[in-house]
Amino acid sequence: TLIPKHKLQLNFIVPFGKIIDSQFNFGYNAEMWLDDANSQKSASYGDINFLVQTNEQFSKNLQIGLLGNNLFNLMTYSNFRVNAVASRYYEIATPMNFGCFAKVKW
């Protein structure tokens, strides 16, 4: 249980110019059995995330960036539990979200 028959994970790292790097992550999991009797299974799901950030050529002490998770809300469930009580086999996934960040090295 909780082992998908098919799993695909692709990670692309793409530089934009000299100071900006980006990462694009694509994932796919086939359906999984959620109980020992193999009577409950999850639906297959995908996940798309991205990260765009400055690199050390921009600054050795400062890094800024943007990120996006669960683009297009492809991942509707997460945190799967085997043989859960009261058929609570999974929880709702975090919806599509975006953020920005700054990292400072001292």
C-alpha cells in the first residue's frame, strides 16, 4: 500500500541570463491502495511547482526569488494514511499558492 504503480518526477533547472536561475518541478503519482484489503484507492495526481531566484552572481549575501506551488490545483489530496480510522485516508492538499522571499547571509 501507498506505493504507486507509476511515479514520475521531472526537475528542470534553467538559467535566465547571468543572475537568475529557475527550477520547474513536475510530478505524477498513479493511484495507490489505501488499505490492506485493497478496496480503497486514491486517484492519480500531478503536481507542478516553480522557483525563480537570483544566484551568487547577483550577490553573495542576498538572494531573492518567487515561487509557486501546486500550480493549476492538480494535487487535491495529500498526506495519505494507510488503514485510517473512519475512512479518513487522506487530507485536502494545500491549494495553489505563490510567494516571494529574501535570504540574507551574515
